[in-house]
Amino acid sequence: MDEFVKKIWGRKAVKYCIFAVLAAMALISLIQGIRNAAEYSQDFQWDAAKALTMRINPYDESLSPGGALNEYGFDKYYLQMEANQFPSLLMLLIPYTFLPPLTARYAWIVSNLIFTAGIIFLLRRTFLKEADSDIFIVFMLLLIAGTPYRNQLGVGQHTLFSFFFFLLAVWFSEREDKKAAFTGTVLCLFICYFKYTLTVPLCLYFVYKKKYVEIAVSAAVHVVLTFVAAVWLGDSFINMIIKPLKVSSALAAEGGIDLGVLLHGSGSAYVLAFIVMAGLFFMALRLGGLEDGRSEEADHDSGICMDGGFFSVLILWSLIITYHRTYDFFVMVAILAFFQRRHRPLPRVLEVGYGVVLLAVFFVLRVFSESMGSKIVVGAMYYVFTIAVTAVIIYEMRSKDRLTGR
């Protein structure tokens, strides 16, 4: 079968035809996403950031609307405020608040298109730098053609923004100039926390890389800015943490296939998420230690690029341990990094499984309008694949344990 696929793919006419079809699908998806974003972009949170600049508490307006912004006509563009971001994160949107609401929306669309180009560029420079060029092109076209990306763009979400700065932090962390690497990594980590439900789990990659100071400094800046916001709004520091969480907790059972949906928004979902995060944190520490003590023999025997492998595990779990709608799942294209093996190949079933799950999330759910039945089936496949990938990394970790004598 492999030889047959290689033979077919080796024919330029077939390959270029596939590229053309995917490019057409991507173009149609991109145009529709832009049109939707120009009309909606309801998740942009420009209104919440604007309220913050005006010393109007956006969390109080979200929890108990008092009409404080009605006189400014913001309701024409944002029907209901949902300030579910911490104030230090909302501050990142302040540059957009100098623009009128509609102009700011268009500026956010352009920004997200730039972030998209940046994500593609940075994936090629970091986790997917070893990927076959044709395969890379196919996956990037699938990224844009898929429903998650189109909806992400259309609703004005912030995952493109955050994922771009996370990848930029990874890129900076690999620079040889230590001062530039530290400064760039801290700044980009500070910004990437905007979509913390995705990037906080992903930042365990920096624990694995032993970038403890960078994580601590980037987080400390948010603590300082939260104090500033508390003074600015005349509220307590604790409320600046609790109130955004109250707003976001109302959506706990309304995600796609995450644990909150699976457990109907019960408290046990948070307990399970904590357990998973603890396990991933332990893996980050152990893998980081093994990377320090690895030998050429161990590296050859494991046959895996552990950076891409652990990064893929973090992506898979980050999308289901906390609330995520399926528009965040466009980051699944980066799991291609898991399959960049150096020596020993992975079981074919994992490669097939990845393709099936990716296509199911990107296209099949849309065909069935994300009905409950389709989400159950796709969700089951996703969970099985996630556990399988995690099991492979744990096996690799234990193999390196033995070979390094740890």
C-alpha cells in the first residue's frame, strides 16, 4: 500500500491536482472566514477592553449588565459583553481601543491574517522544520480549509494570536544570543497567555526545556498588571481573578469534546483536568532531565524527536482538559511534529489514526452540524488517539530511562 501511494504521489499531475483542490478549498474557506469576521467577530472583546480603559468594570457589566456602555453605542457591534479574560490580558487589546468599533474589527481581521502567516512560518522554523515540504504544504492548506480555522477567524477568537506568540517564544528560546533569547521569550510568553486554556498547558514545553526563569518572569508581569487593574477599577486584586473566572465558568459545559462537556460541567472535570496537568508537569520534568543525560545510543534507540513528540502531547491534552470549542482545534496540524521520526518508524495505525481524527474534526463535524452523535463519535476517536500518543511518549521516556541509567 505504501509503495502504491508513493507511486501515485510521485506523479506530478496527481500531486499538483491535489494541491490545486486543497488550495481552492483553502481560498474559499479563507474568504468565507473573512466575511464572517467582518459581520460578527463577537469574541474579539474590544468592548471589554474599551470599558477597562474607561474605568468601567467589564466583569460587573458581564455578570450583571447595567447598561453603562449603552450611551456609547457599542451594542450595535457587541450584543453582550463577556469579559472572560483577566485584566492584564485585556490590556493587550488596548491598542485596538483607540480605533472606532468597526475599524477595530477590521484591524483585528488583518491581525489574525498576519498571525496565520506567522504561524505557518514559525511552524516551519520550529517543530515542523524536518517535515517533507510537500506534506507541509498539504497540512497548511488543510489548516486554512478546515472548519476550525474558518470559525476561529469568523468569530474573532484569540487562539491565532496566542498560538503565534507561543511559537515565537519557542523560536526566540532557540536563539544563540542569550540576552535576545531571554527577552524575546519572556515578552512572547507574556503575550501568549491571552488564550491561557491553550497556552498554559503548552508552556509546559518550556518546563521541559528548563526555561523556568522565563516562565516565572512572564507570569510575574501579569501579577503586577493585575494589581494595577485593581487600583484602576477600584476593585480588589482577588476580584480581578475571581470575576473573570465566574464569567468563563458559565461556558464550562458548552465546549466541543472537552472534559467539561463529557462530565456536563461538573466539578469533577476540574479535578480531572488538574490530575492530567500534574501528570504532564511530571513528564516535562522527567523528559527534561533525560534530555540532559541522553547519549547518542539512547537518542538512536528512541528514534523520536522528543521536542515534537512532547509538544504534540501537550496540544492534544490542552484541547480537552478545559473548555474549548472546536474552532480552537486548528492547532491539530502541528501534531505532524509527532511523526518526525529519526530512525524507528511509528506503527502505521497511529499515522492513519491521526489522518482520520484530523479530517473528522476539520470536516466531518461540520457536515453533521456538530450534532451530539457526531461529537460523541469524533470525541471518542480523539480521546483514543490522545491516549495512544501519550503512551508512546511514556514508552520512549522509559526507554531513555533505561539507556541513561536513570
